[in-house]
Amino acid sequence: MKSCVAIRHVAFEDLGSFGGVLAAEGFQVSFLEAGADDLGGPEAAGCDLLVVLGGPIGAGDEAEYPFLADELRLIADRLAAGLPVLGICLGAQLMARALGARVYANPAGKEIGWAPLALTEAGRASPLAGLEGVAVLHWHGDTFDLPAGADLLASTPVTPHQAFACGRVGLGLQFHAEVTARGLERWFIGHVAEISATPGVSVPALRSATAQAAPRLEAAGGALLSAWLRQAR
């Protein structure tokens, strides 16, 4: 079987619906837990696919979280070698930083909730094409500059850089296409402090929007991942 290593920063931000897609595509998935496991070893460096998941820390916080230095080096080395990397939320920010771009607090503020993307021309010709008109989950306060040589695939009014491609093997998604309604119940617990501190955001409102939007996203997100995996081979 092909090997996929997923770097997980908090237990409840996992592969979600992507786990089933990866299994169907013939991948055996293992997890490395950031802060506990070695992110600079051969398991992540040599796997067929690296997925870098989300989390509540910042991509520039390596003074507080030294493992980020290994993570950035791992991402940069794999992309330079033409090995597939998928970054989601924090993972996309780390990809941008590994490629030399700036990551910083979004001047427009946090973006938490469900909303569709505006795909660019490149995005409509990419594996993201099936997300046209589909609400995805946004849960971030930071953003990034577009890395040199990368193709911008999607935007929202709050966050102009929502997705980018680095050739055929690098895909950064600021938004979440992997979430499920059941899995998000764990987010509502784990992110309770952030939810409470963000005006206009509440668990009941998020749960209601999730019930409406998550089923469609599960299908569209799975199609996105399958299409990208075929491209990245």
C-alpha cells in the first residue's frame, strides 16, 4: 500500500472525511503527533503523501513550539524534491512560510463559519472545481502572502488567499474541506474559548450551519482530494 503520514497538532482536528477517501485510494495512514513525535525523521520525509493538518497555534510560533522548525524544514524539503504535500489551515500557512511567504494576523479579523469560495480561473481548472458554490468551513485568524511561483486557486472577501497550488504536488487549503458534522462536535468543545471570545460566533449557530452545509461538503471535499491525488502521482 501507499503510505500517508498526517501531522496532527490537536487530536480533534483530524482527517475527517479525507480518511475514508485515502483508504479507498489505497493509502495506509499513520499519524505523527506534533510536540510528541519526531517530525524530522524518515517516516514523514519518505512517505508517499504528507498531510499537515490544522491547529490553534501560529506558523511563526517556533520560539514557543520548537517542533515547528522541523515541520517547516520537512515541508520545504519534500516540495523541493517533488513529493506530495497537502496543507490544511495551519498546514497551508506552514506551506506558505516554508516557500518563503509571510504569514500574519488577518487585518480583516477572524473568519469562523460556513461560506462559499470564489474560485479563480486557475481554481476552476484545478481539483477545486467541484467546490464552486459549495459552502466550506472557515476557522482561522491568520493569513499569508501568496508564495512566489504559486497559483492562487480561491478567495473569500475576508481572506483573499484561501488556496494555492505549488506545481502538481503541493496544495495549500486555508479553509477546511475535510470536516464532518459529527467530527465538528469535538471542535465545538476544543475551541470553546475561541468561540466564546469571537463576536457573532456561537455553538448553536455553528451547529445549525453545519447541519445544513456539511453533507454537501463531504461529497465535494472527497472529490477534491481524489482529483488532486490523481494529479499529484
